[in-house]
Amino acid sequence: MRISGQRALVAAAVLAAGALLVSPAAAAPQPVAIGESGQVRALLPNEPAAVSADTIASAFRTGARDLRATSTGADTVRLTQYIDGVPVYGGQVVQNLDGQGRTINAVGKLAKGSTGSFAGTSAERAKQAVPEATKAEKYWYDATLVDEKGDGQAVPAYLVTAEETTAIVRASDNAVVLSWDNHHHALNRVVCDANSKKFNTNTSSNTAWRCGTSVKSTRAEGQAASSVADVNKVYDFFGDTSKLYSGLSYDISSNIGVDYGDGKGKALRATVRACDTAACPYRNAFWDGQQMFFGDGLTTDDIAAHELTHGVTQHNSGLIYSKESGAINESLSDIFGEFVDLTNGSADDTAANRWKMGEGSSFGVIRDAKNPESYSQPSSYKGQYWYTGSGDNGGVHTNSGVGNKVAYLIADGATFGGQTIKGLGLPKSIQLWWKVQKTLTSTSNYADLGRALNAGCKALAQAGTAGITTADCTEVGKAVKAVKIG
């Protein structure tokens, strides 16, 4: 639905970091949040109000004023920026609405304008820049929206997709300006036992290990337990994860499941006890964009929920798997994996294991949200162990420690980073992080996460969701400050 030039309800974001300014271009003065780049990252009405699309564009100081609602929910609307009918990559604003549909706050990023044109460019030429590319789509690309240096002007580009890689290819010179791996190393259910069969996990297609076609179904929805322990564990853990998301009114099977035409419909699918051609047993697990792939002995509740949450993120905030956005993507998977682990009543939910990821797996604990440093992860933004290299898509599995730490502080509370935080508990935390998932955009960084946490809490407090109060939001704000993302 196109809303540019119409009266539209839009939301504005609570400021977690940066100065409050007044946008002189707005019809009525509106406070805004300024990011490190000097560009507007949030609009902050003093009270919930109806705000026009033109006011949003003016407040974000952009000349590209075509904003379209690309997804809507009961309390959020996601606006995407378009230029000449082509979307801007990462150019999104997420609106939070109150019960009357008025703007509470909105977080996002928009390009200031554009330069160049798509004349003389082609998708086929762009695909040549990425090996085994299968698709190329027109997008405008503004480097500042992905936290790279730039002038805020979007240029013509193509989003090029291969099975293993996604890249932004600049149209003017066919140069790859951004790329990331698609594999994220982590009710209708179908689980298939590979029984140590080897697959090339670096291939450009998941066809070889597709559960239900290439690998025979071992246990499908409603069927009796299998003799293979890993099959039954994944089946049960998929159920636990589905139950948690159902409590958030999100049907995980219909939203992220896949139908391979085997008569079992759209389902959560996993191939278990699988090996790689280079390693057997395979000590990893991942979401391949459609289904799960588990090495032998990696079928724990938190790992299963972690990987499925990559699918949830793929279909909601769409966080790219690179640098800070990728670290937040990983953190959301860790956080919801731990939420499932802490609420499903499993035997390993002990005090000693609380906030630890991977306990009970074949390689043991791999991360600890309470004490990220114990696994060489940072607890605060650019703190000890912060990774600045190019490996691991920019350190997505290392810098995720910051998001994990703030989740622990919000839920359980502690004294950290000069702040003493009173924990909100799990029920409130689950609602808050789900709101955050729906508020973040594809290129959100840690400052955006801080804003989303504060914005989300304010919106939930106004709605009275899960008993969240403004006092709770004060504690959330302390946690955000403690880890230095606001």
C-alpha cells in the first residue's frame, strides 16, 4: 500500500542515545533523535498523535519522500522508502502505534536523496559479480544506512542472491559493495534422519539434504516417536519453540515453514545427524534459509530455538547477517533460544545453566549471556573482546555478547556498567524482545537496538502489555546505558 501524500499514522522512536533536536521542516515541531552519523534516526512526539507521511519525511530530513507501508500489525507499521518506484536498501521506519492507532514513536533510517539512474544497467550484468547468482533485484543503496562512510545519497544498485551469499552490487561499476553469508551457523513438524550421510554444506543449494524429499521423513507431525533420539529431541524442541511464539500470536510453522511438495505441507523441517564432506561427526548446526541442518548430538532446546529464530528474524526485522546487524541477528537467536530453554521445563534448566547456550550438546556450553567474557565475548559496546576484523561476517558470533548481556540485565537485573538494574522477569522480557524484533530494520546497529528497546518498552507500557509499566522502562533504560548502546 502506497501512503506517500496521504494522511497516515506513523510512529516515532524513543531516544536511547543522541541529542534531542527540533526538525524545522516539520509542520509542527517534533523532537528527533540524531545518530553518530549526524542523520536522524527517530521521531519523538511528546504525546501520541496522528502524523502524516510528509511529516515523517521532513523530520528525517529526506528529499525522497515516498514512504510505503510494506507490512502492518496490530501495533506496528513498517514503512519502506522508495525512489522512482524502487526500494532503498535499509531505508525503513518502523512505527509503534497506541490502541487508537496514534503514533507513539518510530525508529529507522532513510536516505537523504539519490544520485544517478538505472539507465544502461541490467540485472544480468549484476549477477555476473556474484558466483552462482540466481536472482538480482533493483535497489537504491546508501552506504550510511549500513554504517559505512557516505554522504547519505543513494545510488543505483542490485541485491544479488545466491544460495550461499547475498550481495549489494553497485550498478555504475558492477562492484560488490556489501556481502554476507546466508547460512546462520545454529505447528507442523517434519524431521529426517541422515544417519551420518555426508553433504557438501558449502554448495549453492540445499537440495541434497532437503527433509522430506532428498532425505526421507523419519517423524512427521502426529506420528509416533522414532528410535533415533536426535529425531525425537528436535521434534519436541520444535514444539517448545512453536509454543513460545504462539504465546506471542505468531504461527511459526505457517510463517517460516517450507513445503517441498512431499504431501506434508508447509512445515518446520530439520535434517539431523548429518555430516559435512569435510567433517563427520559435524559439530555445527545452521538455518539454511528454509530448514534446519543439525550435526550429531547438537539437538538441544536452545540450539533448536536459536536456529528457528534465524528464520523468524529473516521474515520480520530482516537483519542482514553482517557486522553489528548480524551480531544483533545472532543475539536475538541466543535470547529466544534461552527463553525457550528457561520456560519449557527441561531437566537441564538449572540455576547453574541459566543463560548458558548449548549445555547438553555434544560440544557443551558455547556462550553465556550472563558472563559473555567467559567465552571471549564483549559485555558492552566496543568493550573487552569486541571484534573489529572481517572474519565471521564481521564478528557476528563474538559481538552478539552485547545484546545477550543486555537481555540478561533486563530479565534478571544486576549491578553492571555503573547501573543497578531491577530485573523485569521472563514474561515481560519475552514481550519486550518480541516488540524489538518487530521494530528493528534490516540494517539496525547497536544504537538502533538501544532505541528499539526504549521505544518498545514505552509502547508496551502505554498498552499495559504483560503488566509492563513506566517504572520497568526506567530499568530497561539503565540496562541500555550499562552496556553502552544508549
